[in-house]
Amino acid sequence: MRKIKQVIIFLFTIFIVSACNTNSNQVVNKNKDFKTAIFAGGCFWCMEHPF
């Protein structure tokens, strides 16, 4: 039972480490004319009125 617990902890640790994003040199859109709008709010019918 102890061996299984150690294996699960090891696999979980490997998963967490591999999920971390170490690439800090991400491509950024330098086009100043391009704008992004992100809206979040409940259902479609509740958000229809503001637009």
C-alpha cells in the first residue's frame, strides 16, 4: 500500500511539473490596430441586452 501511495505522489508531481509553463518568450501581437474584447456573464439572454 505504501508503494502505491509513493507511485501516485510521484506521478502527480511529474504531472504538475510538466504542466508548468516555462516558456516566458511567448509571441505577442504587435499590431496596434488589433483589439480584443472578452466578455463574460451568465447566459446568452442576460447578455443580449448590453449589446
